[in-house]
Amino acid sequence: MAAQRAYTTHPLVLRRVTVRRVEEVTPRMRRVVLGGEDLAAFTRDGIDHPGFAAPGFDDHIKLILASDGDVRAALPAQLPHGIEWTPAEHRLTRDYTPRRVDHRAGELHLDFVVHGEGPAETWSASAREGDELWFVGPKSSLRLPERLDWILLVGDETALPAIGRFLDERPLDAPAHVLVTVSDDAARQELALRDGDTITWVVAEPGDAAALDAAVRALPSPEGEGFVWAAAESRALLPVRRYLQRERKLPKDRVNITGYWHREEAAAPEAQGTADAAAQGPAEIPSPLPWLVARAALQLGVVDAVADTPGLSADALAARVGVTGPGIGVLLPLLAAYDVVVGADDGAGLRLGPVGEELTDDHEREEYTGHEAELLLALAHLAPALRDGTSPWRLASGATLHGTVTHDADRYGELVEECEQLVFLLTGLTADPLWENVGTCLLTGPGSASVVAALDDAGRRPRLRIAEETTPAEVLRGQVTAPDRIDWTAGPADVAVAAKALAHRTDEEAAQLLTRLAEWTGTAVLVEASRPDGLSPHAAEAALHAYSATGSPLRDSAAIAALAERSGWSVDRTIALGWGTEATVLRRA
């Protein structure tokens, strides 16, 4: 059987609450108690919504604020099953962990660190009884392993609400070892500790990576099976993650580390003046040189070598990563200039700089070495691709992206990982009446694992069949939750779901897939992104990335309908799933 899924999903609902009271927990923590009818099941605009549920100790809700004060204009659109983040120039969102959910009293408690800056903290400072607040979520709850001998909870002041809730509600019957860094002793709180628990308070500046790393390393290592949960400033957690996974060698499914906030480095006065002057002049197109240098450092293993052995000399580093000749001398000055490494000239040996620390995170390095990086490099062929009406990927590699991934399980695995977030959007699909009489479902595309998980969450139990032609078995087998229900031989089915199967196909390849699906079933569902995610800061680039992959921009409803009609299908209806994603239900013509 496959490993237990790490998260339980929840319906995404926009809710309005009002302030009932404000409490000062400590001089460093303010609690706002909220209530309202939207915390129970309610109906808005003819749509029924379930009551608020946040069962996990570290669940996150997304507060919706507005820099111009017009919160109503910043609200997302509520779908029957999900949220659509429409463009809103002045929208501000911040994620917060419920400190307590009291269903009997109809109350939600949120704790805000008092630091004098930030839109959410500013709102909490002026909050008065009756003030309204809108929020969405949570989208999921963490599932802890069922049997553990201990749990380690690590964080800074922003993690205290989650840690406090864990200790109050005890979702796990095991000793809890707590480590919290605080800016001063006044931030300490009374926590519900039990016999066998331990707590360590460390006074350190917010975001102090060295202090947090040293404190974690100083903790004794308990015996038995354990789990580590950590939340703090994102960069401060990087050495902690590296220590737990590389030195303590904890499995990934026994570690959950989340960056709760990101420290912005203040510019020096003279640098700030230069930036202001530059802002008044014409905008400059950024150079790709830093990106290419960071990519080279990751591909050569420079970042990992310096992380594992701080103090290396340039010659020792060159020998470690296998660079001969003067190459390392060409690379190091640029790496130092971009803060990937420091210490190149001080005689103390090389150490990671702040950028290098970030590049030790798997998610960060994917930007430079993963699938998206390859798509970005393919854009070097953008001009001839536009002229010839083909995809930049095809010109760069000599094959279509679909042709590449069907023969490369690792690359296809990256597509599967990119689709993991899809599970949070599929409630609208699994709630659709089309499933009422479905006995067999054919799945294809890298989002198939998310469809399986969503069907499980919805209590749907069709017999699943995987189209192995487009979904390498070795990739999907480790993703599904119930492999005993899978028949690996494709055949006739009541419905077929193609989850992100078109996103890596050209129009010709997409039409071929749809034609093939018509041989298997009379009803098909296409789950695809039809427009950019309205919350993404890179929304304007989404169409270009799609074009780089397939030679087509993001396919909207009209483009999907044209492909369907070309392949012998007609569009029955479209289900809006949120975040720019739609499910198009097709019937065989």
C-alpha cells in the first residue's frame, strides 16, 4: 500500500466575521476573537456552504485586506465549490493560524505578533468590536503519523499559536518537545505542558538563522520514531532543514517545515537613494546572468559542497566538484557578488551567503534546475518559434514536450509534483452529478494522483483505470492512495478524466489524445488551467510558459471546445474550480 497522504483537504469558502473582543496575551502577542454567522453553515447568493472547519493545529486561513481600504473590491469570487482570485490591484493577503476554534461559542481566535509593521498587525492594532474581517480557508490540514514516540515543535513567535493549539488539543498522544525563539522574555507564554514534555526558550532576534540552528542542534535526540514540525522565518529554517535531513537523516515524511514569513532586508540609506532615483528613470530589463550563474553553481554541486563543508578553499572546492583549469576562478567572483558564497577573499574559506542558503531548499533550486528552468531556457528560441508557429521547446530539444516526458520518468515525475496542488481545487468536480452512476473511471495525465485523492476525500469509489500510455506506472504507483483498486490495463470506462494531460501537449497531440479517449468512453472531463492564477505575482508570464511548452498559450474555454469538436466531442458544460482552473465535461458527439 502507498504511504498515508500528508494532508486532508477542505472546501474553500469566503467567510465574513466580526470582532467580538481584543485581548493582550503578552506584550508581544495580541489576540482578536472573531465571530459571525459565516462560521456555521450558511447560504450566500443561493450557494450553500458548510460550517467552518480547521481541525489541524497548524491550519492556515488567508486574511483579505486592501491597501486602499476598499476590502469589498479585493474579495475573490465565491464559486459553488471553490474560490476564484479575480485581479484586484490593492488586494493584500496574509496567512494566519487559528489559535482556537470554539464551535459552541461560534468563535475563532487569531493571535497577532506585535511588531509594529505589516498590514495584518496594523489591522489588529486598530481592531474594535464590530469591525469586519474576510478570510478564506483553510484549504487543508496536516495528517500526523498515527504512531509516534515523540514530536518536536520548533518555531519563533509566529509559530506560538500553532504550538499552543497543539498542546491544548493534543492531536497526538506522545511527549512534545518544544523549542521557541523569542525577541525578549516578555514574549514567553504559559503553555499546556504535560509530564514528559520539555520546553526551551531562546532569546534571539527575529529571523536569526544561526541562533535557531544552534538551538535545534543543542537539543537531545529522543529515541524511537519521531516527527519534527517547524515554522519560522523562511530563510532561518534552511539550516534547520539541512541539519534534520542531511545529518539527522530524518525521512521527508517525518519532517514538516514551513516558512511563516520572509524577512525583507533593509537597504542602506545610500542604496535606497539610488533605488529611488532609478525608479524615476526608465525601467531596465534585468540581466539573466545571475540566474545562469546560480544554475551553474547548483548543477556543479558548488552550493551543496560549501553547505556540507564550510571553510573550503577555492582549490579544495574545485577538486570536490570536479572542475579543472581556471573555471572555478571565473565562477567564484560572480557567486560572491550575488551572495551565493561569502569569504572568497578573507582567508577563512568559503561559506554560503544568504542567497546560497536559500538555494539549499529543494523548492528554491527547482527554479534553476527543474522543469520550469528547462522551459525558461527553451525561450532562447522564442523568436524563431513565433515565426514558424511551433513551440520553443521543440526547437530547443528536437522533440515535443509530450514526446520528451513519455520517455523520461524523472521529468514526468516533475509534472506530477507540479500537479499536487490540484487536489485542493477538485471539490467542484467530485461534487458534480456526473459521478452518480459511474462504476469505472479512466485516468490520464500528471494530475491523476490528485484526482484519486479528491475522489477518496469525496467518498467516491469508482474502479480506477490508468492509461499507462500517458502516465508512466512507476511514477503514479507511488502517488495513489489505493493501488488495489487500480487496473493497469486501459479499457472501456463510464468516464475518463484527463488531469493536466493537455498542458504538455501540442494541439495535434491534444487532438490525438481526445480521439483516443473517444474509443474508451462516451464522457470525458478535461481539467486544465484556462487563465492565470490571480494571486500569482507571475500571472503575466503564464501564457508565455504555456507557449514555450506546447506552442499554444493557455487554452481558454473556446480553445478547449475547438479541440473537442475537432476530435468528435461536444462540450456539455464547464465547471469552474478556482485559481484559473476549469473542468470541461465532454460528451461523444
